[in-house]
Amino acid sequence: MSSAGLANAILSQAGGAKNVVSIDYCATRLRLTLHDDSKVDLKHLRSMEEVVAAVFRSGQLQII
């Protein structure tokens, strides 16, 4: 999957771009602060080949 395709897939499973308050990243994680955590489809995120793990920590959705 292309980088743009992966970004769109992650945004979609995170409840859409309007659900995102902020995005931060480091070498191993993508951190999303969201308006409504209940809109996240963790099961689908975790099933994506490019995603090692997806968890809620410190008020953020963290994708590894």
C-alpha cells in the first residue's frame, strides 16, 4: 500500500479527519489525539498488514 493509501486507511479507521484533534509521530509510533475515541475501529486497525499494534495510551490512539 502506498503511503497516501495507508494514511487514508488509518484516518478512516480513526473516525475520519474531522475526528482528529492532533497528530504526532516518532520513529516507531503515530499518535492521534481524537475528539471521540468510540469512533475508532481498533479491530480493523490491528488487522492491517502495516500496523504492528494499535492501543489507547495517555489519551491518544497510538499506532505502531
